[in-house]
Amino acid sequence: MESGARREAAAAIARPLTRIALAMTKRGIIEELLARHRNFSHRQSETIVNAMFDAMSNVLATGKRIEIRGFGSFGVKNRRARQGRNPKTGAVVKVEAKRIPFFRAGKELRSEVNGAGKPQR
């Protein structure tokens, strides 16, 4: 049995976005939070979103994973050093080893994006 707060959160997530845009930006996330939770001020919403992104960045910077059930997981992949080429001159260039953040979509998100659960035309 779900609690009332859990049901409210699930219903809020299931609601369609208030404004359709080509890309969701940080500002769009803040506005969406304001639209769904009118008791927050703009400053509070901005603080919440910034805190969430800062926490996620800090976790990834330490090399750990972030898992959000039903959405996906964020992680860091290590790329080894290699030789590349300058496309303009063709000269060989040394590319240093680096760490790259990546996202892997969860099963529920993939289904949602691919239209599962919607009636076929």
C-alpha cells in the first residue's frame, strides 16, 4: 500500500509538462517545479534544483554511480590516452586519458520514450 505522499509524488511525475519546449533546460526544470508545487518560491525552487545538480556532480566527480529507479543511471567511464589526428592538418596529436560522464536510460524510461503504454493508431 502506498502512502499519500508517495501517491502525490507519483501523480506529479505522471502529469504532463506545463510548457512544451524543444529542450528541457535548468530554467525549465525550475519552472516545472514551481508549477507543480506552488508553495515554493522561485528562489527555493532554484536552490532545490541547484542542490540536486551539485550533489550529482560531486558524486560523479568521485567516480561513483547514481541510480534513479525507473529513470536511469549516471556513471563515469575512463578513456585511455591515445593518438588522434588534427582533421585540418592531418598531424598526429596526443590525446590525454580522461574521465567521461555517461547516462544509461532505465527500462521504464526507454518504454516511455518509445511509446509503450500508449494506444497504437
